[in-house]
Amino acid sequence: MAGIDSAAINGIARAGGLFGAAARAQYTAMAQLRWSIFSHSLRSSKGALELGARTVANLLYAALGLAIGLGAGAGSYLIASNNAWEYVPIVFWAMCFLWQMVPIMLASFQEQFDLGILLRFPVLFGSYFLLYVVSGLVDISTILGGLCSLGILVGVTLARPGLFGWTLLGLALFAAFNILLVRAIFAWIDRWLAQRRTREILGAIFMVMILSVQLLNPALHQRRHGGRNGQPVPRQSVEQQTEELKARYAPWLHTANQVQSWLPPGLAARALRQAATGNQPGEQSGNGAVPALGSLIVLGIYTLAAGGALAARLRSEYRGENLGQAPSRKKVGRRESGWLPNAAGPIAGVIEKELRSLLRTMPVLYALGMPVVLVFFFAAMFHSRTSSHDFHPQMQIALPIGVAYALLGFTQLFYNNLGAEGAGIQLYFLSPTPIRSVMLAKNLFHSVLFLFDAAVAGVIVSFRIGVPTTEVIAATAAWLLFALPSNLAVGNIFSITMPYRVNPGRMARQRGSQANALLSLLVQLGILGTGVAVFLLCTLAQALWPAVPIFMALAAGAVFAWLRALGNIDAMANQRRDSLMATLMKMG
Amino acid sequence: METAAIQTHGLTRRFGALTAVEDVTLSVAPGQFFGFLGPNGAGKSTTIKMLTGLLEPSAGTIEILGQPFGASALELKRQIGVVPEGMALMGRLTAPEYLRFVGRMYGLDGATTNRRTDELLDFMQLSNESRKLVVDFSHGMQKKLAMAAAVIHGPKVLFLDEPFEGVDAIAAGMLKAMLTGMINRGATIFLTTHVLEIVERLCSHVAIISKGRLVANGSLEELRAGVASTLPGTEQEQRLTLEEIFLSIVGADGSQEPAQELTWLA
């Protein structure tokens, strides 16, 4: 009887192990697949445009990486040559932050290949794991982190040639830890986002985090601004207060320093410092080798743990777990609670659908909330440069900067507003509702979200730095009236002409569009640049009020462009409906 | 003469050098259950996409309920329901939310949408899954939801692209009953499927497309008679199944016969 000989199939895969002939043939097939996908993408003009955009983007990333690498190298050289090893943890923590945060910030801008397709083939788990890790080596964060590591290696070696081996070893381990950790984080977040319960928990944690940061704000503000009435205190008092704060929090800082020294960036830094103290010129070499080796072993354990976390997740996938079939709660009631007004009409329908989808989509919530959190931290940095009662004229720009930064979080929503529709895009073409109404509803919803974000950013800036003058508020509001419709107008056009599919429940394994990302960035820079130029000219003229009519005039043009784009959107969408649906519905 | 529910003249679609559908002219009378058959890649889905406004024809005209139809014929779209190839679902909504959304998109008032949503969920046996996101549905459940969405606005013409694919036997029976009921109440249904038994049981008229061209069109009896006339013996006519008719017409070039036996297969 003919049957499935699973032992024979597994035998084929196991023959020769991880680097045997069968496995090598699979790696080659995988490489050929990537090459075929790439070469086929060049058949269309869109693919060629994508390649051009990707080249430009990679050049920009390379320039950024070189700058970071040079900075890290110079810093390491100074630290090593001055024996200022207490500052090394800062370098490693910065590198770790860069390595872990960049992939999240650029998740929608870089193409990531879903290796899950391999699981239908007789692939060894080791091969799957290896390919998963190796495919992560070509992402932007690894390139930036690699250049940063290279800079540190060169900087330390130039200053202290005897530390080359230790530095290389420490950096290699630290790099392996970061690569495995970032992959593990993405894999686990995707897993959690696939389940309703964990998705809700993650959402709640995220909201609590955002609220906590917001609540910290007035508390710190009160601390910084003195007494109960919030009256500014003299500069001398602030300096004295700062010293008092330092004294009060010194034990906390000491504990924090102790804790960080047992975490991976701290361990890598500690190993280097320990090796350096045993490698002083004139001293007997090897005094610090044992403690340095100990630190590296602990770092190695962390690396193994990160690898283990990743392996645990991948093994579940390997065993056939389907994220789409993750268990969800059984029926409780027939209808969802009607907490949203049941307004009639397609525009209300699209807005409600967008809101419900957004609330179930952690990565998008994160993208929208993160700029506001960062505005808080930037505001704190601004604030620390001066005392509160000295509200310098140049600090007036904090409000427009904060609002502009909040705008960046909406890039993907504005410029690829159909990306998350998937097969649902068909409904817009099948229904009697014009695409114009759909776009209008999306624009309205996104505008309200952005205005909320901008308002929060404005409140943060006002609390942390001080309430700006009426002129600044008016000019910022006028700039917003220009910036928002400009973004919406171009965003609607890009959403039709350069869409890319977004899986809203996933942070990793997205397929972005470099052309859309690059061009939308250029438009954003143009809008920001216009704002900066007008602000600058008016500031130089020592009169900010003319900025208001200038921005209002620009806003009139932007609103006209938005209405014009909206008016033509049906014709544009109908003309491109085939490629639009093919792009947004394509598999893999 | 009665106005056709669906009428095409010289419908053609080209993708670069490839002509996917060529010069298709057909007419579907109101109240007809029309089966549109063809082998893989014959042009069925391309035709149905053009008929529903998802794809622009390269040439030819389409009339639905006697009016010219295109992507911008918004009022006419209210009369049409579609289960497209991709099902047009929105994964981040629950089934009731999705149906209410579709109801709004078709201009139904809130009360009607809510009432029909509840009735359709009950009918499709999806009420127990009302908190589950569509993305977590099985393929069969998604098909049932897509079917519910296609009929929520009470269309006069229904286009179905492989509606029974992945649907269990019980649900398929319910869907067939629903479709038959629609036909009895005067609706027109245009169905593409690979399940020939369903077409044989439900459809009064059948068209077969092969390599982009319409190669047969008529009632089942007409097709049966046409094919039987080419076969020796008049008694053959009574015994011909739709599968035999289909293979006889589409396999006329002999392509149904494998070129060689794959002896290495177990």
C-alpha cells in the first residue's frame, strides 16, 4: 500500500545535518527564490522605481551608519586614551537602544521576507532557525549596529592596541545578543498580537505606559518649578535644588549603575573596562583577564537566553502552530457593546471601522503614541538646558518642533491609508460608495487623531518648557492648517499610486515600499522645510505675526489641492484598481 | 422583449500581450441561475471581475439590468451583490461589525442593517462567533460571511465566484436553499464554480469559457443535445452528465489526457 513515508522525508532533511548536502541545496533554493522575486519585481515600472528608491534609501542609511560609526569610534578613542572607562556603558547602552529601536521605528519602511513559507518543506529546525537569524543580518539596525561596533573596535584599538582581542570578543558577543534579542522580540510580539487576550493586555500596558509618562509630566513640572503656586524660583535656587536632588537620588543612581552593570550592555562595557585595567601600559598583562572573561561569560548566557527565547517561538511555528488560528474567546453575546454611536451612512461606517481596527492594532497605536512619548523626553532635554524662568526666545520653537514631530508618526497612515485593507479593498470598488467618500472618511479620522496627538504634544511642551507666546501658538496652528491638508492631499495620491500591503497585526515580516517611504519623507521634509523657512525669516525680522497670514495663504492652497485630489480620486482609483487590488491582496 | 439582467457584447480583456478574455458576448435573462464554467486559467474570474466593476474591460460593453455598467455606475452597484475571488473581507472586524459596515456602504439605514445582520448571522450559523475577528475565521466561515455580505442589501443580481469552496456540506445545503429562494423571488444569479454537480443541480443555463473564448452557451438541455449529436448513438443524450459535456467541449483538443504517465509517483 502506498503511504506517506515520513521517516524517509525526515531522513532526506537530516542527511548531513545543518550543513549537509540537502540543507545546502535548500539554502541555495532560498537564495534563488529571493533573487527570482527581486528580478521579477523589476519587470514593472513600479518595481524599477522601488529599486531606485531602495538604492537611495540604502545610501542614506549607509551615510547615517558611517556617521554613527565615526562618532562611536571617536568617542571610544577618547575614552580609551583618557582611561575614562566609566563612560563606556553609555556607548554600549546607546548602541543597544539603536539596535532594538530602529527596527520598530522602521518596521514599515523595510521589506522583510516571511520565512514561514519554508515550513511546508522538509526543512530542519536548525536550518529554519539559521535562515531566520541570517535574514536578520541584512536589516538596517544590524548594519547600523555593525558599523557602530566597527567604530568602537577601531577607536579602542587605535588608543590601546593591546585591547583588540578583548574588544573584538566583547563586541561580537554583544552583537550576537542584539541580533538574537531583536528577532526574539519581534517574533514574540507577533505571537502576542495574534491572540485577542494577549493583544488586549499589550494594548492596556501600552496605554498605561503612555498615561504614566503623561502623569510624570506635571509631577516633574511641579518639582522643577518650585512651590505650591508653581511660581518660578531664582536661578541660584534651582542650582541648589539640583544639587539637593543629586544628593537625594545618589543612592538610587548608584543602585541603577549596579543593576545596569549586570545587564548585557553593562556587561560588555564592564568586560572592556576590566580588560583595560589589567592591560595598563607598564602593568603585568592578564590581571583583568579573569574578571573580564567572567563578564563575557555572563554576557554569553544572556545571548544564549535571547537565542533560546527566539528558538522557543520558532519551534512552535516549526511544529505547525498557525498564528491565524490562535484561540480566541468564545461567544458572549450576539452583538458587540454599542459604545459607538450607530450613525448611518458610509462615511460614519468607514470612520467606525477605522476606529475599531485601530484599537485592535497595537503596532499602529505604538507608531502614533511613540512620537508623543519622545516629545516628552525631548522636552525634558530642552528644559534641562535652562531654568524655567528663563524662557529664551529660541525655546519658542519647542511647540512647532513638538507638533511637527507628532506629525511624523502619521506618515504611514497618511501616505498608505489603504495599506491595511487587504482583500477588503474589493468592497470599496464593489459598493455604491465612491472612493472619494472612503478617502474623506479616512482623512477626517486621521486628522482628528493627529490633532489629538498634536494637542497632547502641545500640552507636554507647555508644561515642560513653558506656555509659548500667542504669536507662536497662532503661527503653529496656521502651519498645521497648511501641513495637514498638504499631507492628506499627497497622501491620498500616494495611497492610490504607490500602495503597499500592511499586515496590521504584525510588527515583523512586513513588506514595505521604499518608493513610498522615500517620497513621503521628501514631501514631509518639504512641508517641514517651508515651516522652518517662514519661522526663521520671521524670527530674523523679529516679528512672528507675519508667519500667520503666510501660513494661512499656504493653507488655502493646500486645502484647494486636497479638495482637488479628493475630486479626482475616483478616476485615479478606477484607473489603477487592478494594480491596487493586486498589491493589497497579494500573498506572501 | 424582456431586458436582460446581464448582457455583454464583445467583452475583451488583455494583459499586455496576453488576451485573457476575448470577444465574450452573452445574455442572462432575469430570474436565471446562470453557471459560468471553464478550466483553470480560462478567464472565468477575469470575466466576473469585469462584470462587477473590479476590472476595466479592454474592449466591449456590459449592461446590467439594461443599463451600461462600469466602475462609476454607483447607483447600479446597489442592485448587485458579489462574492469576489478574494472575498472582500476586513480581518480586523468581527462578523457583525463587518456586516453592519457593508450595510452602511450600500446605504442601508441603521435599523435595517442591524436586523439583517442578526438574521444573516443566524442563517449562516455564525452567531456563536460574533466576538471573533474575521481574520481568525476558518476559510469556510469566511466564505459564509462573504455570502452574507453579498446579499445584505437585497441585490437583484448576484455574482458568485467559487462560493462553495471550503464550505461544509451542511452549510452548502443552506446556501443552495437560500440561492434557490432568491431565484424564486426573481433574482438573477451568475455563478462560477468547479463543482459541476452544483451547477447541474441549480443552474438552468450554462456557459463554458476556454482559453478566453466562449465555447458553449445555452440551457443544459441544449448543451446536452449539442454534445450528444456529435456522439454515436442517440441514447447517449439521456445519459450525459455535465462533467461529460464539459470534458467533451473543453477537452476537445485532447488536453484532458495526460501527456505521459508519472511513473515515479507512488
